[in-house]
Amino acid sequence: MPTMRRPGLLVSAAVTITVPGVLAALAVLGHERVAPVTFPADSLPAAPVATVPAADTAQVRDAAPGIVKAEQDTISTAVASAREAAGLRLLGRSAAAGLATSYQGVELIAQLGVDGAVTMISDVWHRSGGLTITRTTDPTELDVSQPSGFYDVDNRSPEGVFGVTKTLVTLLGRHYVAVYRGNGSAVGRPALVVDLHRGDGSLAARFWLDSQTMVPLRRDVYDTSAQLISEDAFVQVQFGSLAAQPGAAANGGSPDKQAWAKADVPAKLIAGLNGSGWRLPAGLPGGLPLYAAAQTQTGMGQVVYLGYSDGLSVVSLFVQRGTLPAKMAGWAPVNLNGHLVYVAGHSITWAGRGSVYTIIADAPLQTVKQVVASMPPAASPGFLGRMGRGLHRLAALVNPFG
């Protein structure tokens, strides 16, 4: 089963395992034990007291069912409001905890992509408020001249856990309804469960937040047909004191990091570049607004990174002038709605109208297809640039969740 690269998860070196039927196998980890929602009695808003004239017993008898129904509706509304407020508040606390808490463990990420189910196993090491190191193996990013195939990437701009960051939680609050569901467990630890609903009431995602630290332990994502399309989870984790910081891998060190200049106003960066002949979208299909942008200079020229998200689905777009090489080692050609693209895990790349486009999508397959269809169509591979692997490597050097 192929490995994958995911936005916000910086890739370095570790062990990779084959996980047959991983989307089904994860169900045995015990994460589905969720208790009914309960609130302390004194935390519920008081329902208004209905009154009727005491002398008219007939009116009391006739009015009683309506009074009871009105009070039940008022209480139900109060409980629903309390759940919603608690859900978004818990996710906000979780985003802060993911930065402030030291932890280390093993993460499993499994998603349905363009080329079927893809998985990744990573070791992760995070120091409170600072360095995050993630180690994994991705054949499409490795230099074939290095027999070990391992390297390290240190992320010195702390990222969130499973996409739970302050920025994305803010976006979640604009596009979804977060509801506290109750108590549960994940990776053998007590957890608080928060459900994310779309405007039509359907379940979009479910989060398990560690009861003690509030760090996310697990996230499941569902499409509009209630199909499970993504599972991110710790399979091992410990909090507090850390083992020694992981050192460089067998290849002798980390790859060079690009100096990304983040745009304070992403829309302004896009407008300026489009005025110079670039073709950069201000938003993507699926209701994904632009929320982040950056650019850097490489030996192959200027590279632009654009991040689009509604808080749950995230599409990272990398654009560089040029064309793809005639041979794309490590990438599989796929006809995606009439567009010839090359796929490696959840990374998709193609060349069109003088630019190479690479997206890394943490989004439903239908959204990914719509995004590709909205971009300039693919052209035949050529020899003007060698950016297929290059842009995929660049994706490991920027944190779209920052």
C-alpha cells in the first residue's frame, strides 16, 4: 500500500508498515466507546416557569400539555446551545494544548485518495511551545543515491495535531457546528468527544480530545454520504517528559530548508502575482477559501504556496513556472475527469499553461476532482523543468497549518 504525504505533517525518517484494510482495522482500537452527553444539573440554563390562574382548574388541565411541551422545547434548545458552545470551546482549548504540551508517539494516518486508500505511519516528537520532529518514509521524496532512504525534517514552527490549530478552529466555527457529544476513549486514554456537523445536520467529523491534556488523540472525517474517508490517530502516545531529541538519520542530516516568506494578506499576494501573468485562484470549489500564502526562491525559480480550507478540508497548492519532465519516477499517471495528472499518495501534480501545479489534499475525493477541474488543464510533459519531485519535496518544507 502506498504511503502518503499530508499537509502540515512534516516528513522525515522512521518505519513504514503495511496496514491491510486499515480503515476497517482501526475500528478495533476502542475509540467507538462514547457515553451519552451529560451536563451537571446546575450548569443547564433554567427554563422559564409557566403560570396559569389557580382558580380555573379546567384551564390548567387544558394548558398543561402545551406548557410541558414548551418547557421541553426550551430545555432542548438550551441543551443544544450548551453543547455547541462547549464543542467549539473544547476545540479551541485543544488547539492551544497541541502547542503547549510536550508529547511523543506514533501516528497513523489513513485516507481515501485518488489512487485508492493510502496510509502513513510516523513517529512524532514535540517539545512544549517549540520544535516538532516527525519521522516517516516516503519513496517519492527520497534521493535514490541514498541507500538508507531516510532523512529528518525539523519543524521549528509548531504545528497542530491532526489539523487542530487556532487558525483552522476559527474557520471551523464559520463553516460547521461543533457539538460536545460526551465521554469516550482513544488509544486507551479517556477522551472528550466533539462532533462536527454541516449546515444540513450531517456528521462531518468526530474528534477525540485527551481528557487530561486536551491534545487531540483521534480524528475521523466523513463525506456527505456518511462514508468514513479519513482516520488520523495516535496508536501510541505519552505526554510530559520526553526522551532525548531525535538526532539526524542515517543519511547524515536534514535536507536544506527553504526560506518561506509568508504573506500577511494572502489575497494581495495573489492579486500581485496574477497581475504579472500567474494564474492563481482566490478560492477553490467545495467552499474552500484562501487562508494562507507564502513564496520562496529555489534553484528552479519562484515557488508559491497557497492554503485553502474551511477548517476541516485542506488543500495546499504549490505553483511554479515551467513544465514537468518526460518521465515522472515515483508518480503514477491518472486520468482525473479528463485531466492527465500524476499521483503519489495524496499529492497530485500536472503542468498547464506554462506552470506546474502540485496539490496536497486532505479533502473528500469529490472536492479534489473539482479542484483539479477548476485549474488550468494539463499539458504534455516536457523537458523545460524538473519539478515533479522538486515540488513534492518542497511540500515537506512548509507547514500549511501554521
